[in-house]
Amino acid sequence: MFHKILLNILLMLTAASLAAPSAVFAVQNCVMPPDGMVGWWPGDGNANDIVGGDNGILQGGAAFGTGIVGQAFQLNGSTNYVEVPDSQSLDVSTAITIQAWVYINAFPTYPSPPTGLNMQVFQKTSNQTLQAYSLVILGDGGIYAGYESPDNPYGAGTLQPRKFGLELTVDGQWAIGRWSNTELQEHTWYHLVTTYDGSVVKVYLNGQLDASSPLTGEIEINDKPAAIGAFGFTNGGPTFDYFNGTIDEVQIFNRALSASEIAAAYNAGSAGNCKVSTPLVAADCKKGGWQALTRADSSPFKNQGDCIQYVNTGK
């Protein structure tokens, strides 16, 4: 009797499985964070820097929303941003990578509104005209009024609407590194990456190289805070160039990432980079899955002890 009941149950389950095909899900794995990371703000319900300890402070009512990887910074384009304290780990002088996912609700339009003509993703500034580095998106006006130099492919007043790029102060002069060739659109997620290795600026969009230009010189180092989502001043000036939309997984590196590393970050999608667990003792660094650091306070995981472990958390 028991076997007959069991057989009937199996037949019912088989029929049900044939009548209702199951959904097929693509499995994504997180990817290891590349070496040289000095700051990582995932935006998962707080403004913490999970590798360098340079925790941000929400300003102007900044909130959190749905991101590509978990949550993200949700900004209104008029008052919201995240202030990041000054730190030696953010003083990169010879090379840099800025990486983030962004979703644009609306571009600022010309003439410039009080909230700014452009939108900052991440910037570290000393005053209105000299900033160490900045990943910025131009508004519909698209006016770049920056410094002209032999290495700068753009003249003052050049129109580049809805493009993004890397602005740098090199050798004491403010210069644009490169704008993208592609114009961004509203209501779309983009993976934006800009790199500088001391000789070339490269701009990557959704894992692919979009533009590049030569640029030489050392990046300015200053003692001012950085900001996610706005151009913030600490010398009595205004805050503007607010970002209208969502910014996720902001990362800063002290070197130029390779094309393959950037493609891997993009292809990881919602799995993102693997988060970091609590460090163990040095003896465990030889075990599988562990990576040794050069010293206790070195990047990419400052003050994390002798070794760390990457954990596939799925986000």
C-alpha cells in the first residue's frame, strides 16, 4: 500500500513538472577586487568605505535605493551628496582608476541651473578651478570651459553634451583627460570607468574602451574632502553639480586597471566584486582563497591585518 501511494505521488509530480516548465536563471559569481583599491563605497544602506575606512557622511537628505549590486546612493540632483573625509589613501599622484555604476534620472539643462551645469560622480577638489580628480557627466548644455594645453584635446567652451570623462589637475594645471565618444541617456544603468596611468587617459563604457587621449603629469594632492554626487567646497564656496539619479559601487584605485579587469567588473553584473571577510592570522594566508598583503596598512585593504579572504556573497 505504501509503495502504491508513493508511486502515485511520483506520477503526480512528474505530470506537474511537464505541465509547468521551470524558470531558468543565469548564475553570476562575484569577481575578485583588483589590486590597488584604495576606496570602495557600495552604498548598501550606509556610506561606509569597506576597504579604506574612509566612511562617507550623507548630506542634504541623501538616501538609498535599489542599485545594480544590492542598494545604492539615491540622489535628487539639488541637495543630496555624500561627503568623504580627506585621507592619505585618496592621495593618488601617478595613476588612478575611478569606477562606478550610474543611473541618470535627468540631465541638467543650459543655461546652468543653481544646482550646476554638470553632474559629479566622484571628485576630490581644492577649489572651484583646481581639482585633484573627478569623474563627471556633462549636462545637456555640455559646455567644457577648462584649461587648454597640448595634452588637452578640448578647447575652452567645447560642447560635449551628455558625455562623461575624467578631469584632472596635473602639474598644477587643470586639464580634462578625455570625454567619452558616446552620449549617455536617461533612465539607463551604465558602468563608467576612467583610468590614467601617467601618459594616457582611457574612458570605458559598459566594459568596453570608448575613448582615449594622451596626458602627462602628476595628479595634484590636496587635503580637502572628496564627494560622491556633487562638487563640494570646503573654503566657503557653494556646493553644486549635483547628481540626479543613483550611484552604486564607487571604487577608487591607485593604478590604471586593465581592460580585462574592467570587463570582468562589468560582466559580473549584480554579483559585483566579492566582499571581504574578517582577516585571519598570517599562517592562514597560504590556504586556498587567501591573498597576502604587503603590510598591515596597505591598499587595497588598509588596516585589515596580515591577510584577507574574498567571500562570494553574491553581492
